[in-house]
Amino acid sequence: MEIQKYEELILSELKKVTEAILIKNPQPKISAKSRAGAEISSLLEEQFVIETANHQFFKNSAASPDGATKNPWDAMTHFSIKNHDEVIWIDFKAVKVSSADSNPDIGTPDKIIDLINSGYFYLVYIFVYYEEMKGGLQFVSNSDGDTVKIYFLKDINHTFRRNPKNQLQVNISAKPEIRTREEFINILFNKIEQSHKRQIEISNKALGAIEKGDVKAKLIEMNNVSEGKIKNL
Ligand SMILES: [Ca+2]
């Protein structure tokens, strides 16, 4: 099977499942306050398992254990086709429509490296959108008119970056780009390399400033003045 067709099938089936969940839960009883993202994720995880219990392609779906914030996936499933079993890791992203221009962390690159090393490839982001309403929240569509935006990490917009906390980041509105799996491995390692180089540059600059010693000398001078005032009391 052609890889691109295979990927399109996985995404379209995942999208259908997520849309079905949203239709069944248009206004979940979740307060649109600080923990809304985590609570929406829990709802979607649970419902994903239920919705795929007897699915043509998705088997043995699981939701992340309660409170396991370091779990590499929110939900996972096995995409099964012609005796081929593909593990899929799902990361749900609940976006408040009013904050559509943020750059959230989307996970450490170590996750995808582990997944590829174990013989799989597909970490998928599923974005849903919500707005506050009286007594809770409701799912809505984004500015493109989609209630669900879905893409594989492998197809992430090329503007993504790795930050110094070893987290990948991308603008929430950035559109995915189709690339091959190998192209993704290459771009991922370019980004990791660029990130380390930026950090070296920042550190070199800081070391240069320390070497010059002005800041430290100024602090010592200021401290002498302050201490002098105390000593003269
Ligand atoms: Ca998530």
C-alpha cells in the first residue's frame, strides 16, 4: 500500500471518530477555566476508547492512566489492516478559540524518537476547539470552519522548533505539510541541531559578558556602597 494512502486512511478514520465524539458531547459539563484542557482531554480519551470498541480498523484502544501527566500519549490505538498492526499515539489538543495564536509545547522530541525506534511512526495531534458558555463550554469550529484539525507530527509545519526545555513548539494555527517519513527524520534532526546551536550561541554570549566582568564589578561596587552605609550606622 502506498504510504501516503495509508496515512490518509488513518487520519480520515481518526477524524471520523473524533467528530462522532464531539457530536455526542457538544456541551460537556466542564468549566472553561484553568484545567479545561486536561479535562477535555480526559473526556476525549475515554470516549475514544468507547467509540473504537468495535471499530473496523482501530483495535485495543487505551486512554492514558489518570494523573499520568508524563504519559507519552493521551490515547493510543492499534490501526489494523490486513494483519498489519500499527501503533498510533494520540495527543489531544483542546484549544480555546480566543487563544488561536499561541505557541504551545507539543511534546519532547524523545517521544517520537522512542516511537520510531520501537518500529512505529505515527504520533498524531488532534485539535478540538471550544468556547466558554454559561455553565461550561461548548465545542466550536476554528477559523477554517473545522471542528477537528488532525495531523501527524511527521507532517508538522516547517516553522516548528525545539526550545531549550527540549520541547517541540509550533503555532497552533500552523498548517501541516505533507512530507515523507524520512524527510521528517531529517527535518527533526535539523531542528534539534539548530536548537543546540542557538543555545551554544546564547551561552557563548553570556560567557563573554562574564569574562568582561563589568556586571560583576558593578555589583561589587554597589555592594560596597550599601555595606558602607550599614557600617556607618
Ligand atoms: Ca494532550
